[in-house]
Amino acid sequence: MSWRVSITRRWYAMGKSKVKAYIHTLYEVDWSNKTVKLKTKKCPRCGSIMAHHKKPVERYQCGYCGYTEFVVGK
């Protein structure tokens, strides 16, 4: 038995659930219209996907170029 299998078995034995695939957190699929939509914004400066931070101040931030947009009044 490899070390990866033993770690995985211990992970599930501790009651951990399987982690959802990362790609499902970025896109929203509408099966009726057969469209795929990005859940977050794209960076206007470099075109990368921006991260949405809620604390301490709600904002969108690009990890590639450092561009930041603050959310004002929702």
C-alpha cells in the first residue's frame, strides 16, 4: 500500500468529506440554456480571474497583477 492510499484512508476515517473539484467553484452551468457563466469578475488590467474577499472589507482582488476593486454598498 502506498503512502497516498494510507493518508486518504485516514482522511475519510476521520470523517472528512470529499473536496469538490475546483473548477465547479469558478463557473456556473445553466443546463436548460446550455451556457457556462463565470461566477466572479475578470481583471480589467490583465484578464485573470479575480478573488472575492468578504473580510475585513468586501473586495475583488487579482492575485496576478494586484489590481483591487472595493465593493461599495450592496
